[in-house]
Amino acid sequence: MITEFFIFYSNIQRISPVVGQFTIDDVPSFLAGIFAFALFLLSLYAWFRRKQFSLLIVSFAFFIYSMKEMMELIPNQTDAINLIRNILDFVILVTFFIAIIIGPRIRKTKSV
């Protein structure tokens, strides 16, 4: 079973068209970047509707993630780009943590 997978994968690698440096291995990264950008737009829309600061932080994290995934498609990556991607991973985790800590604030209503 595993050997059939590797044979299938090697055949895909051999017949896959190469556009510049873009190969079939880059497709999941590209799709993840597009999906993260769509989540950025959805969370930004949710922030416009609810005005919760935590939603704005989450949308910022999705935007950073989409940019990081697009950076992986750059050919001839240097150590500086890899360092930037690792720093962006840390920033993404911190922004999600801050959004969880802040959370939605419940408005206190005056009872009569």
C-alpha cells in the first residue's frame, strides 16, 4: 500500500508541469494562503458587524498567515526569508493568544 503511494507520487512529480519554480508540492501552500486570506476577509467583515477588538486581532493573524504562506512560494529562499517566516509563525501564535485572552467583552446592562 505504501509503495503504491510512493510510485503514484513519483509519477505525479514526473508529469507535473513546472511553471518557473512552481511545482505540485506548492499547491497545498498556495491553497492554504488563499483560504487564510478568505478567513481574513470573513473575520474583518465580522469585526465591522460586531466591533469586537478580538475579531480584529484574529483577522490580523489570518492576514499574516496568508502572507507567510505566499512567501513560501518564493523561489531560491534564503536564510533571511526562512528567519522571517519563523518570526511570522511566532507573531501569529501570539496574536491568536492575545485574541483568546481578550475575548469578546460582555456589555453590562443596567437593570431597573
